[in-house]
Amino acid sequence: MQTWQLPEHIADVLPTNARQLESAREQLLALFRVHGYELVQPPLMEYAHSLLTHIDAGLSLKTILVTDRLSGRQLGIRADITPQVARIDAHLLSANQGINRLCYAGPVLHAQPDGLLNMREPLQAGAEMYGFADIRGDIELIDLMLKSMKIADMGKVLLSLGHIGIFRALSDAAHLDAGQSATLLALMQDKDTGAVEAQVKAWKLDGMWAKAFSLLPRLYGGREVLSDARGRLPDLSAVGGALGELQAVCDAFPDCEIHIDLSELRVDNYHTGLLYAAYAADFHDAVARGGRYDGLGGYFGRARPATGFSFDLRSFIGRLPAIERQPAVLVDAEDAEAAHEAVEALREQGQCVVIDYGIGHNVSEELAGRLKKTDGVWQVVKR
């Protein structure tokens, strides 16, 4: 085995793609900024407890843990930036009792990939809103998520909607304990309708609740699903409220293709309500995911309403516009010292200037010229 080989699902990003990613990152942060979202940069590593690995089994499995040689405590390399941003809102920005709009774009590291085609070092970009419980906050984030997709050639984007609140309302009404709820949630996530029906039958649930749980995996499709769900699901206020939120999102995006799936419950344990995702052609999974996670900051001393989305910017490679290298100006190595002021003046203007040592180089073959002294003045001479 060659010692320089990289671990599985880890890859270098070479200059062409690196230029694309950095340009896309700059565009994203500019987009977030004009919508009022302030950039934060949490640390790549912190105490594992602060990363909330203890409340989410899936997040725990993805988090790489090490022992801090300074304190002896357990550290975690972040697998998700959202818990860190929740900590920042709850603790470092607690003086603001109103809305905090925050964004980020940085690497995370996974102990294992999310799927066979996924990388273990995503470049996670996202935006989050804290302190506003109204559905209008979710609509604002969905709008921003869809705008984010436009930095790449995604083609037509499908907006997928779900709501974990419907499942949890039914679970509470049916008096399921935590273990039963987790079991049924896992079956819902696997889309195993037969297993769901068998499980509720084995538990001997009341007929109304058994029918409702068996119905959820079948409630998927276009906007018409909502009227179907209103007529067939139990008349619970929490269910009605969740369906009302889904309707509000549909109304806010009349021209967007929308898919609704009331058993689309692939969530982290901290999600509490509306779920949304963006799908694009030729992607094996959602391009971006988001949702509501009210109260997450309570683990850090301040429970607040929260909603947000994120995605792996590296998954956009291949869909981003090409970023050409700037034609370079060459200066002969023997002239570099004498031409120093002229070289720096050109660089301050944004011109790439490269010292030519006479042994080849990796700058663009399309050169802007060579810096030569003509009549006592350093000038760029075109080839």
C-alpha cells in the first residue's frame, strides 16, 4: 500500500475545482449577506458534549472523537455545524432577544459517509434563523435555499416538504412510549408500509391510530395531498396546524414544483416541525435539506425557535460554472528585484504576476505579456 493514499471517501480538490468552489462560496456568502445573514465561523473541534452527540445517535456515529491531551476530556471533530450555531445563538449572542440570522460555510468531517456516493469531508454551507416561530421564517429560509441552488447548473429544482409534527402528534395521541415512537419512526423512514401495519397491529393500537399510522406512508404526491390528509387523518389540532404550515409554504411558491410526503421523516433528533429539501436531476439524494428545530439552544441555556438549511457545497462540483485562470504577466527572474515596485503595483491592481525562473510553470498558457524595461519604464510587453 502506498503511504500517501487517502482514506476512503476522502479526496483532494485540485485547482480547477478549487477555483469553482471558492467562487461559489463567495457567491453564497454574498447572497446570504444581502438577505441579512451574518457569517459565523465555529471551531472545527470542541468538547464532544457541546456537539450534542449525546442526543442524536446518528450524529454520534458520524462524529470522530479524540482525547484532549491538555484537559483529558473528550473532543469531537464536528460532523454538523448546526449544533454549534445553536450554541452561539444561545450563549455568545444571547444579548439579542430578537431574531438572529446566521450563516456559515466550512468543512465538517464524518466518521462514516452518509452513503456510498458521499464524501466524508463535506463543505457544509447553510443559513439559520433563531428567535422567530412563525411559518414566515421557514418560507424565508426556503426561498433562500432555492436561490442558493441557482449558483450551479441544477436545472429544474423540486421542493420536497414534510412535517415531523404530524407523526409526533399521532404518537402522543396514541400514547406511544419513546421506544415505540422510535421504532415506528425508523419504519417510516424505510418506507416499509407492510412493516408499519404489522407493527401497529402487534401493539394492538386503537383502530383510529393504527389506521392513521398505516396511512402516513401513502400520503405523498403533489399539492393535492394536503386536502386528502385533512379528510383522512384524525382531527387533532397539532395535525391541523402542521397541515396549515405546509399549505402556507405551497401558497408561497405557486410556480415551484412541490412534492409532499408525510412519511418523509429522515431527520436528526433535534428537528421538531416542518421539513424541506431541494432535489435536482441526476442527484442520487437531496441537494439541500432543512427544517425547524425549535428549542435546540435549550441544551446551551436558551431555548428559542429556529429554522434553517444546509448542503454540501462540494456536491456541486461538476455543476458549477468554469472559472478561468487569469492570464499572467511574466517577469524574468534576473529582473525581479529591479522591477519589484512595478510588480507590486500590478498585483495591487489585481493582475497576476509570476517570476519566470526559466524552467516552466503551471500558470495559464494564455499570458498577458512580459514585464520589460523600455525607455527607463517597466512596461508589460505583449507577446
